[in-house]
Amino acid sequence: MMANDCPHAGTLLESLASGRWPDSSPAELRQHVASCAVCADLLLVAEALLDDRRESQPLTNVRPSGAVWWRMQMRERAEENARAARTVQQAHGAIIVATVIVAAAVLSVTSLAKTVWSWLWSLSTAMPALPDLPAVTITPALLVAASGSLAALAFVALFLAVARE
Amino acid sequence: MNTSTVPGVFTLSKEAIDATAEGVSRMDEETFRAFYDRTARPLWLYLSRITGDRQLADDLLQDAYYRFYRAGDAYESEHHRRNALFRIATNLARDAYRRRHGTTEAPLTDGISPVESRSGAVETRTDLTRAMARLKPEQREMLWLAYAHGSSHQEIAEITGVTRASVKSLLFRARQQLASILRSGRIAP
């Protein structure tokens, strides 16, 4: 039981809880409680708390269970809506950021490709000793197509990442 | 400890325990309402006594049931389910207390409001309420659970998050302190 600090504490507590204390309790227990400080404390405290609960509980007014259930459903729905709205907001933000990043990447790649191509071109013209290399013709259209594919792939990857969230 | 064997303290019947023993991931309305009807009054009283504030107890009660429902865990038995509910309520009360007082160590100094009674025991209960207010929140929790609610040491440990070994000594000290306050007559009117 609750208190084992005195061997009789458990018996006293059960006697209190069952309503047998004091009249229907054994005389030995009553005599012991009268002379035991631990049991005297226990009796004072447990009796006060138990009486408080017994008298107050029937007078306690709580909301009806149906009203509580309904309010819980409303609250749950509101929280789910708020969560969905937050997710959509985050997805919009992510798409805007992704668009900016991809646009910057395309511009950078285009400008870098031009530089690299010019450098390769000058290198190839400066190396006549390698006449057997296959001729590679990179047109601006090919460059734009490659960049576009890269951007499309980046979009798809970002979309999948956001959609998974 | 078989809680259904102590009349006057425990109100759960064996049938009620068995009826709700099969845990589901989320309670349906009928199960929830039956569980609420069995537990709301004891839980409200517990919250009211440990916070000393009836309005706060109302709010915490709603919140505790909502969080319990949302947690959606399956429980082995009615006892586990009830302990889980009381644990949630205890944590909410501690959070509320911390928000109000900045710590859970200080005793209550405000919001003491004894429940009205038909009998002439109001004075005695006011004394008890004021005496309880001088204790730390953890002491109030343990005393109420042990002596008003009839919880075992193990159940108190589960609800309060204190180890079972500590419950015994903490409860003993809290009981001594409350008895001393009640006897001393130092309770301000």
C-alpha cells in the first residue's frame, strides 16, 4: 500500500478508504494509532484528503463528454488545416527560392560554357599536331538545350523533395 | 495492487476496466465518452487541488484529454490508460505553474479557492486547501494521488515521473510536512 514506514500504516489506510475507521476497526489498530506518531500523521493527512475528495467529487461540474468530444474534433481539424496551410506556404517559398537558384545556375553555366568553349577553341587551333581528333561543333543551340535540360532536372528534383515533405 | 478492491476510493468496476482494455490507436467517440465520464471528475479534482485554481483546472482538463486523444497510443489496460492521462495532466499543470511562477519549487501563494460544500466542512477544507498551498507542487501531487486518489507507489511513479524508490521517501516527508502545518494552526485565515 502507500506507506510502509510503519507496519500498520497499510492497514490503517485500507480501513480509512473502506470507511471502517474508526468504529469498525480492530481495537488493537486504534490503540496503535493513538501511540504511533507515523500513523497519527497518516491518519490526519489521509483522512483530510479522503474527506475532501469524497465530499467534493459529487459536486464537481465538468463539461459533458459529448461537448468535449465535439470541441476536440474541431480543434483537431483546425490544427490539421493550419498544418496544411504551413506546408503549402513552405512549398511556395521553396519553389521561389529554387527558381532563383536555377536561373542563376543557368546564367552561370551559359557564361562559363562560352568561356570554356573559347579557351578550348584557342587550344585546338594552337595544337596542329593532333589532326586526327574528331571535330566537335558546339553550337549556341546545343548549349542552350543542355542548360535547359539541366534546369528541368533541377526543377523535378526540387519538386520531388518538396512533395515528399 | 488491485485498485478495484478498495471501496470509496476507486470507482472503476471490473466490467468497465475490461470494456476499455482493448486499446485502439485512436479512441472512437463512444469509448472516449465512456472513459471521460469515468475519469473527468477525479482528474478535475486532482488538477484543482494541485494548481489551487479552478479556472486553470478547467483549461488543463480540456487540454489533457485532447493531448491524450491525439497521442493515440494503445494501452494494456484501463489502469495504464488512466495513468497516462494523469501523467499528461500532471505535466500540463507543471508547465502552467512554471509559466506562472518561473519554477516548480515554490509553494502556491495565490488562486486558492476551496470547493463549495453542502456540509459544514468548508472550514476544514479551507484549512486543508491553504495547507496544501504551502507545499511544493510535487508534494501536492503525491499526497493527492496517494491518499485521495488511492494510487500505489508504482502508479505515482508513473504519473509523476519520479522513481518508485523516491516516491516512498518523498511521500513520507510531504505527509509529515502537511500534518505539521495542519496541526500547527499557522494557517492564515
